[in-house]
Amino acid sequence: MQNKKKWSELTPTQQKLIIAGGAVELALTTAALISLAKRPSSRVRGPKVMWVLAQAIQPFGPIAYFTLGTRSAPAVDANRA
């Protein structure tokens, strides 16, 4: 079994990639939670609580929310306005 490397044992490129990946995950999760808070329940597929809990499954939770968990707004009929 391989020993885990310490942060100081990683190359600078590896350290930068880990930081960048963490930043992307944080940004995706934050965007998903803000979207979920502002979006009406009628435009979310499934219970909102389920999607909040799904955000803990990184990075799949936020991606799943944006691809599967949202409904688009109904189209506005220009003739009715």
C-alpha cells in the first residue's frame, strides 16, 4: 500500500491543480445553493432538501442539480403580454 504524500511533497503544479479543483468545487456548490435558495419549488425537480443534501457529494451533487434538478421557466406568450 502506498503512503500518502504530504502537501510539501507535492510538486508546485500538483499543489496548484488541487487548489484550482477545490476552487471550482466551491464555486459550483455555492452557485447551486444560491440557485436553489432563489428558485421556486415549482422549478425544481424533487424536494429542495434532497438537492441541498446532494451538494455534499462532490463534485457530482452540484453538477447533477444543474443538469437534472432544475426546470426552465415557462415560455411567455408574446401575444398575451
